[in-house]
Amino acid sequence: MKRIRIKEQYCIGCRLCEIHCIAAHSTYKYDLIRTFKHEATRPKPRIVIEEAGETCFALPCRQCTEAHCVRACITGSMKKDPQSGMVFNDPERCVACWTCIAACPYGAIVREGTHSKLAVKCDLCGDNPQCVIHCPNEALVFEDVTEEGDMG
Amino acid sequence: MKYVIIGNSAAAVGAVEGIRMRDQESSITIIAQEPHHTYARPLISYLLSGKVSKERLAYRPDNFYTVNKVMPMLGIKVTRVDSDHKRIYLDDGKQVDYDRLLIATGSRSSEVKIAGMDLQNVFPFYTLTDAQLLQKYLRPHMQAVVLGAGLTALKAAEALVAKKIKTTVVVRSRILRTFLDPAAADMLVAHLRNAGVTLAVGQEVKEVMGKEAAEAVMLADGSTLPCDFVVSAMGIVANKEIVSATSMQVDHGILVDEQLRTSVADVFAAGDVAQGYDCVTGQRRVIPILPVAYAQGEVAGRNMAGDHAAYRGMGMNAVSFLGLPIISAGLLHGEDGDEIHVVEEKASGCYRKLVFRDQRLRGYILVNQVDRAGILTWLIRENVDVSSFKASLIDGTFSYAHLPINVRQRQLS
């Protein structure tokens, strides 16, 4: 399975990862101009640049092996795919209680929708993460990892 | 190996998934009093309001028992556990033997000793069946009185208001005492009132009045609240009676160690019935919330299958009332010597309280602005030394980049 790895030493905080993440999750898929000019409710980025002084790096969902969000979810809508290892939220079953937000140690789950009615997170763009593809510095890389104690 | 689980809610599901991490083959039997497929209990208020259908109440998919090779025995009550002979007795006269047993019987509504609580339209609100009975009874423009001040009571009130029922909640002292401090509670009270819920705060119920059906609720000050029905949600108690014939150590709940083992060999307990360790206080207490129930169940399951995993829970609540999100965790009040920081922004309706002790974050309350709260939960759970970045937590600018490099690298590797 593949994961996004953070290469802190290469990040310059340009925020292109955030911008391409927003476009990837808009109705104008991947189209930056239309997304930013025409999308009525612009999606929130599922990845954020963390900054303090000289330090900056992009932080997406870690797709944890033992995911706090999955364990905490009160509906069973937050799940970990046994094959891919990706953690995903079923929009049909989420009731927007935000228990996953209280549980995620990385702050990687965001409230979305016109009235914040859904918990959303990194979906790896169908194994084609736009944040990684558009990072000019290779400060994010998408690579194979083996999960310890993996069930897949 | 024969695993038996008494209960069929979050802790039981966690145990099944925990057992199956290590043991794919041995038989698992689930015995539960409620007749339903495992469902997400906190969602019964959403069922009542119509926001969620019965099908979507399922906590795990329909094939959960099949996929995990579980034999469900539902609608059957366990009358007692005989731990000497590793046997449990059922109300249909049958017996079941076990090698490893998990008690995950949860909790139930407390019995309330007030005159009139036995009238036919006084509804408990704790199970799916309770919610279905109440759902059938509802007609638009009825008047309801809800007794209780916890999450269950307030979520019931939220659902009733959504169904156009004129609803009054009678609160003895303060709403959500285990979850909010007085300032945050006041903000929620104001929000609920704006949204059309009537709250009678600081009121004691004297009597539910009526001959066969409740017609009004009389308060201690002599005033009456006319109503078409009453919802009773005044606290919960652990379903621990089935072990009363054993030597098992019991307090408010069944006492368990960090591995969720009871004082009796091969018997584990998890969820609302268990009194396990709190990672913030180091004391044992019942933490009756779903995330703790699931996590305790999972750890119990792993250990039933031969592991030695440990878990300490934490009080943590996230909830959204009529559009107002609130999250809190850990210590909410603080004691002498604690460092407490409160930011209240009246204009935006945001409230943020942080409780520090010995350069560690020990608790927080967030109202309205709840994003990334889990980072705070993590700081509490992992007992992270915050001295180098405490200022950023207090002024709200904190990010992962503020963490000391060794902590950050360990966490992100």
C-alpha cells in the first residue's frame, strides 16, 4: 500500500498542495481557475501547511494503522479499508458529530458543507494524490510502505 | 478456544474485531438482551428526528456476524455468571460454557423515584426499542417534558423540537455537568433557547401528574408544566447484576485493570459496565462514552486472544446541538495550582478553555471553534511536555511545527 510521506527539509510553504487539494475536491475537478472563481462553496483543503518560525511542512492524514478516528466513530461511518489501508468516511452515514475531530491526533479531519455537515479527510485522490503531484520541491512523496500488524 | 461476549454494542463489536486480529478461527458467541443487529446507540435521537433511517443505524454492516464468524444469540437475557464452572445461565433455561468471557452489558437508565413515573406515556429513551415506541406516539404540536440534563436528554429534546413538539427540559442543577464548565453550559443553554427548546434550569421535579397517562409535570416550586408525554433520561447505571453471585470486584462498575481483566480469571469487562483506568487522573472510573467502549472492547478482545495490550481511557465528548459544535476532554475545571486559560469571544460565540498542570495539558473545552481538537486530545493522552510551545496553545496559533523536533519526528515517521 502507498502512503504520503512528508519531507520536511524540502518544504518552502508555498501552499500549492493546499490549492491543488481544494481543486481536486471541487465540482470542477482539478480545474484551479473554475474552482476558485466559480465554486459556490469552496472545499476545504484536506492537507495543511504547518508553520512556526523557520519550520514548515505539509501535514495530510497519516492513514494510521490503529486509527483513533475509526475507533471513536459513533456511527461506524469512519472505516479503514482492509485492502488499501486507507481510512475513509462514508458520507451517507456520517452525522457530523465531530467525534473523529476530537480523536484525530493530527488534526487531519475537517468539517465541510454549507453548514459543516460532513467530516472529510484525505482520500489519496484515488491513489493519485494531487498534493504530491503538484509539489514543486518533492516535499511530499507517494511511496510504498508496509504497515506493521497489517490485516490486508 | 471458545469466546463468549455478553452484549452487542460498541464494546462487544470492538472485542470481536480485537479477537479477530489474533485469532481467525475460534468460535465467538454474542449473547444480548436487545433483539437488534448491532446499532449505534447514540443515533437513536437522529432516528427520532427522522435524520437517520433504521437501516442507517447499523453500527456495522449486515454481514458483520457472518464475516467475523460470530454466532449471535439476540433477545436473550443472561441471568447469571458462574465463574467457578465457566458457565453462564440464560433466561430461556439454557446454559453456555466459555473459555474466555467478556461482559459488555452496558448501562441502562437510572430508575427515578418520583411519583407518576409509571404512567403509560412516560418514555425511557435509551434503546432502539425506546426510540421506536416514542416515534409511534409522536404527533405534531404535542407538548413534551424531558427530565434530565445529560447528552441523552438534550439530544432527545433536539429531536423533539425538530418534530415540531413543544419541548421543556427540566434541569436540576446544570446541563452536561461531566462535559462542560458553567460558562460553556451557559452558552449552550442560550443557544438551545434560541433554537426553540425551553429549559427550566434549577428545578426539581416533584411529581408526574395524571391518572393513567401523564398530563403535567409538577415542579418543587409548585408550578406545573402541562404535557402530552414525558421523556425520562436522568442518568444511567451499569448493568452489573449478572456477576453478583461471583467473587468479582465491583464498584460503580465491574473493576478492571489496564488490560480490561476483571478480578476473576478469564473474565474481562469493557464499555459502560466496566470501571477502568482514566489516563488523566490515574483513577478507575466508569467512562460511559462510545469511543472508550469500543477501545476497551478492542483491547479486551486482543487480550482474550492472548495479547497483553493495555488501555487507559479519557473522558472526551464531541457533540453538535442544532448547529453548535462542542468538544471537551480531560479535566474541565482544574484545581489549586493548575494553570487555566480561557478565551471567550462573545461576537463569534467561541469559547476555549485549556487546563494545564505540571507543564502538561490536562483538559480542554472548545465551543463553536472545534477544528483540530484531536491534537489537544493527543497532547493530554501522551502526557506531552508543552513547556516549549505552551504560548502557541494559549494564543491559538499552535501547529505541529511548534512541537520539539524529536516529538514531531517520532509522531510523523
